[in-house]
Amino acid sequence: MKSQSVAMLVATLVVATSVVGCTSDPEPSTSLPPADVLTVEFAKENATSDFEREALADGEVSHAEYVEANQLWLDCMEQEFPPGGNPSVGVRERSDGLIEYYLTSVSADDQDRFDQWNSTCEVGTTALVATLYNDSVTNPTEEPFEAIIFACLEGKGLIPDGYTVEDFTRDFNSETPVTDPIDPHGPETVKCNDERAPG
């Protein structure tokens, strides 16, 4: 949904505003923690809109609040990508109830424009609320991110014999890039992350 790092979803936040709203020009944002370490407490403290504060007040995000967050995001994005225009943006619900975005263009310029507007439009709408809801669906037992990705790769037969989740966690967090026996930040890891959390 939101722009993602190589292997983790990253929610974004700009200087606080009191209500959900979008300016005519997107503004830069600053990073929040990755989705797997974002907590309700942190979200409450960093909410930037009345919508977020109301959605987070009871300590959990309902599906209705999740849908509303995505609609608010879409309303904002449609200022730059009008409905029926070329290109346009939209949202669609997956079979698991999670919502993913799409852009009707493969142009690099359009994608850059999408990313720029997304970094603004997600603030006060999906950055906190949708991220928490996604995680509650895809990781209800609060497993470490590395363990989730490891299990996905293992299920696809991509983990070498003898290579453990501890090995993967070490390599994933290594300051020196690791590619042997597998690349923990490679395209298959990105695919596994995309499958668990749409964006």
C-alpha cells in the first residue's frame, strides 16, 4: 500500500495536522517504524487526524475502519489521478479482506508521481490504521518478521537444507550484504512480503 522498503512495509508520517486532508501539492514525509514493529500505542501517540484518533481509540482497528481509511486515501489520490482519467488509481479487496492499490499505468514517470502523492495521501488515512489492520490479519500471533518470511520461502522450497530461521534472521539483519546460501533481501523475499501485506 504504502511505499515499501526492500523487505518491510514502511508507514510514513508528516508533521501533524488536525484533520484528514490533502493539499494540492504533495509534501515530503518522514519514516515510521516498519510494520512489524508498529504498535497501537505508538500509533495513538503519532496519530495526525481525527479519523486516526477515533479509529485507534479502542485499541484495535475494525474492518469498517480499515475500509474507511482506504477510501480516504483514494479520495486524496484522485485529486492527482481523477476517476476515469488516464492514468487512474483504484483499490480492490482481496479474498482475505485486505485491500491493495493499483495504478493503470506502467510508466516510470506515473509511478514516481503515484509514489510522491501516496507518501502524502497515506498520512492521516492508511499509514497507521491500514498498517495495523494488515498486520492483525497477516500476523495475528505477532511472529517476528524474519520468521514469517522464512516460512514463506521454506514453503516455496527456496530454503537450503540445514539453513535455519536463526541463520536467516542473522543474514537478514547483517550490515554486510549476504547472498550465500540465499539472498535474504532478494526478489523472492519481496514477493513473500507483498503476499502477506498488500500495497
